[in-house]
Amino acid sequence: MAAKSGLRVYSKRRNIKKSGEPAGKRPKKRSGTKKPIFVIQKHAASHLHYDFRIEYNRVLKSWAVPKGPSLNPATKRLAMVTDDHPMSYAKFEGVIPPGNYGAGTVMVWDIGTYKNIKEKNGKAVSMRECFKRGTVEIFLSGKKLNGGFALIRTGSDGDHWLLIKMRDEYASARKNPVNTEKKSALTGRTMAQIKKDAQDGGS
């Protein structure tokens, strides 16, 4: 995942003045008592997908998940590494205009905090080590998703991962929030409403 680290790629790919997205700046160091955040953004770009992002080292580590998260532990979702995003992107919702990188409607589908739950031999494994090993295990506390999720790196290029729901009380083979949860976790708007508001001159 190191190939996409930092915010240089994010800034290079975008014309912030035209796209309306947050600037690629790393914030000051946060208080150690604050829980790290996660955000999942529904993104109707050239292909509809869900961007799964978790806070680490003052940026949002990001994966594009074409089919979105599943609550079924038996389902393995492809998660492709994308460039790191600035922390301010967690609340970005709106429409990236045509002609810009990632053009399309963006919704904050879910947002909340997470906890690193990865252990080895009964001892906690740091997030840094998790990324190095390619095995991230986190507990999400969101508005739509809760419980343990694992991100597992596959292959040798570092870009291909799998997003898998861990077995716990929040797992379900029947529930499918991607199909049932259609509104923004921040504003309560649908994708169509976000697009219309942008066309009408809103955010």
C-alpha cells in the first residue's frame, strides 16, 4: 500500500478549484484520546462503487469496493487500493463536475469511528504492522455498519485486497445494507437529491 501513501497523488490528480473537493492537506496531529474515524462514500463515477476509508497517520487510507460492503462473512468483496485522501474528505458530499478526476455524485453513505482489534499471540498488533503484513482487522461503530471487518491483501502488487465481514453478532447472511440503505448518513439525501441540489446551485 506504500505506493499510494501520502497526499501527493491525490493533489496531482485533481484541480481542487474546479472539482470542489477538499484540498490535500494533512491536519495537525490529533489528540491520542480521540478514536480514529472511518467513512464509506458511495461514488457514482464511471462505475458505481463504494470508497472505504479509514484514518491512519492523519490521512484516509482508501479502497474502492465495487460491490460495497457485505454483512455476510462468507462473501469476499474485492477492494482496490486508491490514493490516500485528506481527513477533510470524510464529510465531502456533492458532485464532482464532468472533466474532473472521479467525476460523478458522491454520498457519505456511512461514517463513524473504528478500533484496531488485530491481535497475535494475545497481544495487540499496531496498525503500522497490520498494513505491513497486509491484514487489517477493525471494529466499526457507524450509523449503518457495526462490528468487525477484515481487509486482507492478496497478490503481489499490493493493490488488490479483500473486504470481509468478521463473524460476530452484527454478521448476517440475509441483511444487505447496500440495497436497503439508500440515504446519506450525514444529510439524509439520496444520490438523486444530491445531484439535483448540485444542479440547483446547492452543495
